[in-house]
Amino acid sequence: AAAQAARRFSGSRLSGRFSGNDFPVTHSRAAEPVDAGSWRLAVEGAVRQPLAFSHADLFALSGAGQEATLDCTLGWYTVQSWYGVSLKELLAKAGADPGAFAVKFQSVTGYAHILPMAEAGQVLLATHVGEEVLEHAHGFPLRAVVPTRRGWFWVKWLERIEVIAI
């Protein structure tokens, strides 16, 4: 069946569509399971007020959602409905510098990726895929959904977002 799966412009084959957590798992360095009770997401850098959000805080803010395609460079893609909090909302709460040029997403593993601020408004910080809370393998408690980029920008196990200005 995989040999018959539809291909995307990237050459990747379809592997899961609106299937919640049931899509392939890819990571180069897996995190240990994250304790939602002690975990915090820091929003800092070029902001008026650095903030830290608990898992419960993010659930209280949740409400944003979007359909997005996760296209992995290992040759598969999945189309899912993702739910959580918009990055734009958190940056506004922290008072991000309007002259900032980028945001850096950092995982509990140390993995990080930088995204131009021009794309930040499209980023969703996902707590759910479909109707399901993200599983650990898919980035619980929080992962970046970056619809403008391939999968390696979709940082899992997020713990820090840094706003970068000159």
C-alpha cells in the first residue's frame, strides 16, 4: 500500500491523513518523557516581559487550530488537524520587540531551529493532533507546527522560544 501512496511535490509519500497520533515517528535525538507538572515553556529574549507557561496555562489558552502538512525529509508526509496556541498570541502577551527578525525554538533535547519573524504569525504551538493530546513521540507536551517549512522546523518537546532582535 505504501508504494501506491500519493506523492507530494517533495517526493514524499502520504502516510496518515487526519489520523491523530497515528503517523510515523521521526527524531534524531529523542527526549526522555516530559513531566507536564514541572515542565514550563519560556518565552524570552527581545520581549518586554519574559514569560513562562505551564502545561495547564497552555491548555487554558488553547483554541487555535489549523490543518497543516508535516512533510518529513525521510520520504513521508501526513495531513493533520493540529490544535493549541498561536505563537503570535504568546509573542503579543510577552510584548515581542516589533523590530525582531527571528524566533528560535528550542527543545528539551537542546535541538533548536530559527525561523524568520515574517513566518512566525503562521506558527501554531500544538498540544493536540486531531482530537488527541500529542503523544510523547510526537512532541508532548508541545511542538511547533510550521506549515511553511519541512519537518525539521517542527521542533518537538519545546521548552523555550527566544525572540531575536539586532
